[in-house]
Amino acid sequence: MTAADDIFDQSTSNVQGLGLCEIPFTESPPDLESETLQYIFTGREAELRRVFNLFQSRERRRVLVYGRIGIGKSAFLREVLSVLRRKRPQMPTAYISLPADLDLATTALIAVAREMADDEWAQRQLYQMGIPTAKILKERSAEAGGNLVISGKVTEKDLPITKPLYPTVSLDTLLERAQEKYPQGVVIAIDDLDKRNPSAVRQMMHDAQGMLKGRAWFILTGHPMGITGDLLTSERGLFDLQLKLEELDQPTTYKMLINYLNSARINKGSTDPDDPRSVLPFTPEAAKHFCEVSLGKPRLFNRLGNTVLDTAANMQATLIDSEVLAQGLKAAAPELRERAALSVQEERVRAFLEQRGPISDETITYEDLEQLGLRSFSEILPFLERLEAADLAHQLDQDDSKAFAPIALPPALE
Amino acid sequence: MGKGFGQPKVVPTRNATQFMRAFGKCYAKAKGDKRQVEQFLQANLAKLDEHLLDALSYIFPKLLADQKFGDKQNVATLFLVFGNTVGDFPLGDRALNLELSIAAYQVALKVYPRDMFPQEWALLQNNLGNAYVDRIRGDRAESLEQAIAAYELSLQVYTRDTFPEEWAMSQNNLGNVYSNRIRGDRAENLEQAITACELSLQVRTRDTSPEEWAMSQNNLGNAYSNRIRGDRAENLDQAIMAYELSLQIYTSDTFPEEWARSQNNLSDAYCNRIRGDRAENIERAIVASELSLQIYTRDTLPEYWARSQNNLGNAYQARIRGDKAENLEKAIAAYDLSLQVYTRAAFPEDWARSQTNLSAAYGNRIRGERAENLEQALAAYELSLQVHTREAFPEAWARAENNLGTAYSNRIRGDRAQNLEQAITAYELSLQVCTRNAFPESWARSKHNLASAYCDRILGEQSDNLRTAVDLYQEAAQVFTQEAFPLSWAENQGCLAEALINQASLTDNSDDLDTAITLLKEALEVAVPGSPGFIDSQYRLGNALSRRFELNQNANDLQDALKAYKTALDAISPEHYDREKIWQALPTTQSVLGSRLVREGQWQEGLQLLLNSVRLLSEGDDQLAHANALYQTGRAHETLSDWDNARLYYRDALRLYEHLNDQPGIAQSRHGLGSVLASQGYFKKGMAELQQARDLYQQLDRQNRVREVDNLYQAAQRAEQQLSEVPA
């Protein structure tokens, strides 16, 4: 046994000291294949109901799930798909995160083709794009020798990698083949559209109008604003349902904490919120406070939860009371900043926000802007959104202005 | 030359006498080998001084008394030879050398009376004329008159019948000096120059005296290059033809220096040529300058080398092909080289000319800090004006004053209002010499520049300034015709159009806009697509058309404006356009075009342009343009029903307008903001904004805006009432 082995064992036993077999909090939601999701996914009943109501229709529908970054769009999407996989096994669901520099039609084509492993044409499409397929496809060609000795040889050569010339047509062909096999239709879920800049997404949507109105069901996740507000989506009726995900309320967040902890608990216990043991190793008071600072944002909840449990384990605590929680949150602030790796200007805006408290396009003054070396709020907005993405700021729920506030964590330990 | 004052007895003559004796001995020994005589002067450089100049006219008797050089005529010949040698001598103080040469000729002339020695006398007059042409000291205008007088005296003896060759030589020289004459009517002087050169060419034929023929062709080329009368395009082509004829004889093998000189002149003429492809002409100018520099090296022929460097600089400064920034750096480098030889002491005139050219290059420079470059330009003009005084070099003085005006017009440092007043003063000074008759091109240029300064003027009534500017541009247009000066014509048309557009914005007079549009369309017919002038004209045309659209709401004007803006925008590229203009034109064009496109339904493209313009303007100094672009972006988002962004940009615009205290801007931003808030259902907040917008529009007396806001307000009020009536 080396010293490092010792440390590893110590670490395991520290987490076990908290009654958990692992730290359940993660940066991004679990895979579709994993069963974890169904244990930890909490709330959103109304939203799920609206989506599943649509699935009772025979007609193909298009759903846009939107909301701020870290609000749980991907988790929601995966939850919808995992339910569909269980309830509608005859309806293949294709999930894909939008790759950089790809249009929607090609993205959808890849997603569907992957789900059709035994369709040779689909696999060929993937192969031609240089995407690994289940079977290796080779093209055979015969080459006859020109001399008198009669010999023939057969060579195998790799196919050249080419993107589909007409992705929309290719996708349509593929969906046609799919339809024969799956009369109930195919669900194509494209995630992470909000990782691209809004104008690029708007252009993609514009280009993909024909595809979206075609043979498949579509579920897309997108930006909190912009897409939803413009002519294309609202007036041209591109989506049958535009679903906004909001911050979770406190009781739901509390329930979510119970579910997360229970998924990792060594001895399964109570999941009744009224039972103080349901939030162990948290005390109910600490659990409540933890949910408050998480602001109902699943990703912030996960990031903070991770640090808090980590801190508690390092302290070899067996219970997370207010004292231990405070230590954990103190450690979280510098960790979030470190993880964010802010640029000089982003850091300037962050410091300004921390010093000034909430700012909005309505209340900020010209002098404030000058202090930041800028002349308009629209110039700070990208920095604020970056801070939001890094959980260093959050947007206030105000519809008549764009307002941001710092995330209130206790100051870091000196 | 016997100076009027100074007592003969107190002038020490011993050293001078010894020097001339030694010179005489050397000359006798050299037996016509010019190089040996020059070597003698080089060895005795220190003796070529003011004392020698003072003593020269007194030592003739002493040399005669020596009896070493023969009789009076022989001693006089010695002075003639000394005058020739020292006048051409490239070392020492050139101003002094020329004085020595003149003094020596004048001594010799006393000995050779015209009636007894007509030939020698005429030769001396001719040489004296040459020395006066080059003279540095004294009043230049007067020196040139002296030169003309001397040549004309020589021509009294050298008649065509008796001494055809000499006659042709003096005609040639006379032509040369008339080309540069300051006094008298300049147009007439140049006609005289052409006549004289053509007379000399009647005798000097290519077959009989090819070398002289080539020289006169070269001088004829010079006169045609500057000619005022007749068709300018034709004159310049005549000049080019004359230079090219001279180059048939002057080859780089047989007459390398002359070949190089004609190449250099050819370069200058191609630089100014009107006919043919301008870009191509300038390339030819560069080639010609570079050819001349194959012969002219700094060591062997420093003066000519410097002149070719100067011309090369001019060609690079005017160059159309290649990278503009790079061309200007090459021009500056060439001028700097020429100034290594053209020092103020030895070649004051050339020094001043290169300084002037250098200033112009600094004024246009793209690299480096612009404010600093303009200060450099100002400093160089001030230097050149120390030599190019009004009395001695009226033309160059006037040109420098004109350029000084331009540098002040563009100046970034200092008080802008004051700089423009300085510019106006400088242009007006230049116009005192550059009269329409004597220097029509320079006159028109200064009128044009003066007009531009009035357009920008800060002091005085704007409407008065614009009226003055329009009048001045129209005056310039009398000379800048499409045929004679196509480039300047187009530029002047464009500026006149701009002044008319500005005037129309004060008066809402659509006649001015109609005229402006006609002028710009004419200019565009001949403009080179992609050239700065072309982009300017397209941009102005866009402005004029969109302004006219605002007045008459004719959709065709809007379409045409869109097209013009688009063309301008497509043509703008950092390589072919100067920085200052791109910074102004690009974002402004983008924001105008962007907001038009959005309203026309091409919202993706339009919004992209607007966001680009906002980004560019946020880094610039023009805060009002930035505020306008923010406002237009807000409007575009509102058109797209993107309320969140519309609100955000209206608020940004409002904040900036308030900072700038721009009342119309504040009113329109509150108008937009109120409309968006009401659309989102925030009726109270929206109505409060609308109320403030209405009050401001009322103050600004914008009645149709007041009505628009009233309608919106009432709609919001109704909607609010309906909402409160609906049971929760």
C-alpha cells in the first residue's frame, strides 16, 4: 500500500462517513442509458404534462424547450426521452448535442442514422461523414491487369469522407426508410442550441424551416430569449409548443435534494420531506439554507452541492449542520471563480456587480458604464451572461428590464 | 561684378590673385581636360570663399600685368573658363559657386565689347543667363529676368542665319527660363517657352544635331507639361511625346545622364497624365523614375539622384495599384532620401519642394498615429515656407500655403474651430498668387479646398458658410472640367453635392437634393469602381436619396439609396481606403443600411449590419453616431417583435442621448421605449415614457410625432382598461 492508496481509502471513508457511497452532484445530467436520471429528476410536472399531451397526437409536433443557462433544459429533455423510450418502444428517440459548425439537418441526419444501426443506407451516410459506424463498410473495386498474364486483383479502399451535399434531402430519405419500420414516427432531440450565438441559431432555424415541418418529431433546446421573441418562431408558427423552464421553487428544490442524496445513500431511507432523516447528512435547517442559495437553478445546485459535500468529507464531518454548510459555501465562491477563468473585462464586471449589487439596463447610469470603460449596457450584457453561465451572477426574474445580481455566497476564507 | 559699395583699396586681393594664377596654370596644363580643372578646384575647395568673390573683379589688372596668360582677351578667357567650371562644380557652397561664376562672366564681359567680339560676347551672355537661372542668392524673380535679358542679348548676335546652332542653343535656353519665369503672365510665359523650344527645333534636327535636338525636345516637354492654354490632356500627351522623342537619342548607353533626366521628366508627366488608364500611367511613372535611378546614384550625380527620388516619391504617393499604406511608406522613404542631398543650404528650392511633398505624404499617411503624422506635415510645410517665400517663389509659396491649409483642415490636435480658421486664411493667401489666369489648376484647387473648409467651419452661421462653400465649389468647377481634370472634376462634383445635401437639411429644399443627385450620378459614370472617389460618391448618393425619400416618400428613392449604400459597403476594403474614412463611413453606412433593410423585411442581414455598426461605433469618438446606431438597433428589434432587445437598445440609446443632451434623440428613444413597454403589457411604465416623449416633441415642435405618440398612448390606455375589466 502506498501513501496515495491510503489517501484514496481515507477519501472513500470520508464520503462514507456522511452515509453516502458517492457524491451524487454532477456538472451535467446523467446519460440517457443510466438509470440515475429517474431517481434524481424532480418537479417540472406541469411542463412534462404539456409535452406528453402533445405526444397523444397522431400528427408530428415540434417542441422548443427554452430557459436560462443551467436551468435544467438538458435534464428535462433527457427525462422526456427516457420516458418515451419506456412508454413508446416502437418510437425511436435520437438524441444529439448540436456539434460545432453543423447545420440542423446534418445534425438530425447523424442522430437518426445512429439509431438505425441495421439500416445499411443510414450507416453509409454516417460512414461517408467519417463518423464511426457499427460495421466497417468497404467499397470493392476490380482492377484488371493490362498484360498478357491474365490476373485480376480485388482491392479494398476506404471511402472518401464527404458531408452530404443536400442534408435536408438525405434526412428526408432516411426518415422515409425509418417510417416503414416505425410507423409511429421518430423523435429527434437536438440539445445545446444555446451554446451557439443567437444570430447563428436564428439563421439555422431559418434554413431548417422545411426540415422542421417534415416527417419527424422534434424537440430542441434553446436560448432564453431571442429565438422565442422573433418573428420566425412566434409568427411563422415554427413550434407547436414553446416551453419555458423557470427556476424551481423552494419545496421542489428541497425534494430534489432528497432525491439526489437518496440516490447515493448507502442505506436507502425515507424520502418524505417531513422526515428530518430524508436530507441526511444535512440537517433540515442546513438543507433549507442550501436550497435557498441554489436559487432553484439545478446546475448551481449541483456545483454547490459538490463543493459542500467535498468540504464536509474533508472535515471528516458526519453531519452537515449550518456550521459545516457555511464552510462549504465559503469554499465554493473561490472555486466557482477559479473554474470560470474570467478575462480581465469579465472580472471587472464581476467586481463591479459585487460592489454595486443588482444592476439592470434600466437603472445603470452613464457614469457606471464609464467606470467600466463602456458606453452601453448591451456591451456589458455578454459579460454578465458569461458570469451567469459560470454561476457568478444570476438574472433576476424581471420582464420589464434585464437585471443581474451577484450570487450571495459567504465571503471566502482568508 | 563690382559691388556698388566697398572701397577697392580695402579689398585684399593677394590670395585671390594667387588662386587665379594657379587656376590659369592648371588650365593651360590641362589642355581642355575638364576633369583636371575640376580636380584643381577640389584640391583648393577652401579657397572658394567670400574673399575670392569680393576680390574677383579687382584682380584682372594684376593677372594682366603678370603677362603669363597673354593679352587682355586671353585673361578674359581665363575668367570665362573659371566661370564655366565653378558654375558646374558640384562641391562646396553651391550658392557661392554660382555667385563666383556670375562675377567671373561679368569681368570677362567688360573685356569683350560687343562690337569688337560679338561671338564671345554672345557666348558670355548665354552663359551668364545660365548662371542666373541657377542662382540661389538674391531675388529669384529678378535673377530670372536677368537671365532672359542675357539670353535675348545673345540672340541679338546669334541670328538664325549667321549662327544657326548658337541661335538654337540660346532659343532653347530662353525656352527653359520662360518655363520658370515668375514675373509677367504665366500662361503667356509658357507660350513663349514653347515657341522658343520649337524655334530651336527648326534648326536642331534629329539628323544634323541629334543630341541638341533631344535636349530641346526635353525642354519642350517641360513647357508642355506646365502649359495653361490649350487642352490640358493634349498638352500632357505632347509633353510625353516630346520626352519619348528625346529618349530616341538619349539611350542609357550613349547619353546615360540625359537619358536618365528625360526618364525622370517622363515620370512626372505620366504622373499627371489625364488620358489613358490612370493606374497604368502611374505604374509607367514609377518605372521611369526607377530607370533614371539606375544612372543617377547618390555618389556620382547626387542632385539628379535626389530629384528622381523626389519624383519616385510623387509617383508612389499617387499610386493606385498595390497596398496604399505601403505605397505611402515608400513615398516617404524616397522623399527622405532626396532630402539627404537636397539640403537647405545647397538646394534651397529643391529642399523646400521635397519638404512640401513629404508633408503631403505625411498628411495622407495610413501607418503610425494620424494626429502625429499631421503635426509632422504641418512642421514640414512651415519649413518649406521658409524658403518658398512669396517674393522668391510665389508659385511654390502659394502651393505650400494651400497644402498648409489642408493640413490645418485635417488637423486632429489643437482647437478644431481655430484650425479651420487657419486653414481658411492659408487658402486665401494662396489664392492671392494663384490667380485664375496665371495658375488655373492651383486656383481651382485652392478654391475647392477653401470651399471644403467652409463646409466644415464651426464659427459663423452654418447657412452662410454652406452658401459660400457652394459658390466656391462652383467657381472651382469652371476650371475643373470633366475633360481637362477628370479626377478633380469628380471630386469637386462630389463635394458640391455634399454641401448641397447639407444645405438641404437646413432648408428642406428638395431642389438642392435633386442637383446633388444629378452631380453624383454624373461623377459615378466616370469613377473607377472601388476607388475612394467612387465609394464616397455612392455613400453621398445614398445619403441624398434617403434624405429625398424622407421628404417625398418616393419608394424608388429608397430602393436606389439602398443600392448605393450597398455598393459603397461592398467596395470598402481596408486596403484601398484610408482609415479615417472607413471608420466614419463603414459604421454609419451600416447603421443606415441596416435599419433600412430591417424595415424592408431583410431583417437578418439588416440586424447583422446594425450590430456591426454598433460594435465599431462603440470604439470610436463619434458618440452621437453611436447613440443613433443604438437607437436604430432598438427599432430593428422592435420591428422584429424582439421586445427584450428592443427595450435594451432603446435604453442604451436614451442613456447616451441624455449624456450628450441631444433632445431629439431623447424624445425618439423614450417614444420607442414607451411603445415596447406597452407592447409587453407594462402599460403604466410605457405610458410614462410616452408622456415624456410627447412633452419633448412638443417643445421641439414636431407635431406629427406628437400625434403619433398620442395615438400610441391612447391605445395603451385602452388596453390597460380592457385588462383591468377582465375578471382575474
